Amino acid sequence: MAETQARTRLVTGPGMLLVWLYGVMSVGAASRSVYEISAKFDEAPLAYTLSAVAAVVYVFITYTLVRGGETARRAALVCCAAELAGVLVVGTWTLLEPSAFPDSTVWSEFGYGYVFIPVLLPLSGIWWLRRSRTA
């Protein structure tokens, strides 16, 4: 019974919104990276590889939020922190050295092309995952 409550706890209230947003970002980043890597990888391999990495991160976080449970919550928390670090590093890198990125990534300019959702989403995820911690 307690395990069932812990599992469902991540996808209630704000958790359901996070699942939806991470799901949308998963589809967007995955479809973008599949197209870019298959059609024009030689133009900006770093940018397109980073978009694929972002897609994998989004899919994993979506899965762990849906799966629920304490282990999944911890894994999602670590992944959200890594995502935030990635967004901050890539966002700063794209501003300081734009020549390294002939094309943008999901995390370029802190997610400017995605209405800054890539920088806000891990912050929201970390907040929710810390708040939903089981006793």
C-alpha cells in the first residue's frame, strides 16, 4: 500500500504537469535531433549531439516521474540536477562562443528557442521532487 502511494505521489498535482511538459520536450527534442542527425549532421555535429542528449535526459525524467517510487524519485532528482547543469553550461557556452555552435541546440541560450522551458523545467522538477519526498 505504501509503495503504491509513493508511486502515484509523483504524478499528482504539479507532478502531472511536469510529466506532461517533460513528455512534450521529449518528443520535441527527440524528433528535432533525429532529423538534424540524419539530414545535416556534418553542419553542426556538436549542437545536434547535444540535442540528442537533451532528448535522452527528457525521456528518462519522464519515465521516472511516471514510474514513481523513492528510487525513481532520487534518479529523477539527480537527472534534473544534471539537466540544469547541462542547460547552464551549454547556455553559457553558446553565448560566450557562438562560433562553436553553427546551429542551435535545445539548450542554446538557456532554452531561448523553447521559451526558456529548458532552464525552468529542471528547477521546477527539483522543487517538486524534493517536496514529494516520502517520509
